[in-house]
Amino acid sequence: MAMSTGLLVVTVGLAMALLVVYGLWRRQVRAAFIRETLLPPGLLDTLSGPFPSLSLKDRQLVARGLRKFFLAQLKAGRHPVAMPSRVVGALWTAFAERGAQYEAYCRDALGRSLPVTVPVSLSAQAEANAALRRCWWHCCREENLDPYEPTRVPLLFALDSKLRIAHGHYYFATDASRLQRLRRDHGGDYGGGDGDGADGWSLERERTWTAEDFQDTRWDGGTDGFGDGDGGGGDGGGGGD
């Protein structure tokens, strides 16, 4: 009896270990699919309408940003991940509108369908903030950045600012880098205000965020999603560059 009980324990242990190994292998396969699979032909051209100033190189960069988003969602498992970028969100929406192509991609990338959500920024909405912090965390880890003190902003969070997307969401590694950018683009001492340029692009202080903001509990009373136990940690590298 003791032998049969021991054999059962060993069998169950081996089965659980195999499930863990299979899960890790499956995640690696899906991550490779996201990194290596080209988006459908003509999809990048859909950005030309809402964002006519973007070059082909710019649109390819946006496609990379969308891959970073899917990788963040893969690493977060079933926990929600929010879209931080207006321009990448537009490409995501255009992809989802392709119906069967998008569903097939999601099955290979995530093993399930992923409904499109609108881009968000930090606000009083705790659930949305947690999803956004989780996205920041996994994007930083994917690019070997320290989520607490990154040396730069991860690609997905940097694109709206980098590509000068009107009414986009602009992220900076530190408050000092934010102020430096504001002064560079507006000249002299930045004193606040709208700061709209001739091209309609602006960097209002109230529409910019830094790594410190993701750790600030004043938004919603906590830091859920930022490296916590519900999908904040686990995969990816650590440490800054």
C-alpha cells in the first residue's frame, strides 16, 4: 500500500512538472510567433489616413510597438494589459477589423481572442491603471529596463512622443527628461500652458507621465499591476541597461 501511494505521488509530481514544462515551451513558441510573424500585407498603409506624416519607417516602428503590446499580454497571462499609445492603438484597431486574420493571429500569439480596447492613461480608474502599470512592467522587462528607474522609455510607451502624435500619450523616464524635452521643443523656460505648435502637436505637462507616476499611489490609492502578484512580475529580463 505504501509503495502504491508513493508511486501515485511520484506520478502526480511528474505530471505536474510536465505541465509546467509544456506551459513554458508553449509560451516560448508563442513569443517567437509574435516576434517573427509579419503583419498582414497592407495593414501598415491604414495608418496613412489618420497619420499622413508617418513615413514607411515610422509605420514599421509602430508595428514593432504592436508586437511589444502582444508580448506584454502574453507574459501577463489572463490579466488585462492596457494600450498606452494612440498610434499603436490605431494599428491594433485596424488589425482587429480584418476579422478572421486577426482572430487567427490571436490564437497563435495568445491562444485566445483579444478584444480591442481604447488607449488609456493614468487616472482615477484603478482597474485601468493596474492594466497600464502591468503593460509598463512587462514592456520594461522585455527590453531589459528597470521598471522603477529605466534609463529610457520602452518602445510602446515612447512612440506617441517620438512620432509627434497629436493628442497622444507622452512618457518620459524621469521628470528631468520630461522638462528637458518640453524646453527643447518650446524654447526657453517652459512655463506650462497648451504649447501647441504649428503642426498641432503638443506636450502639455498634464498629458505626460514618467516612471515615477506608475509608482505613485495618489492616482487610485495603490500600485496594482506594478510588479505585484497578479501578473506584474515573472517573465523577461531585469535591471536597466
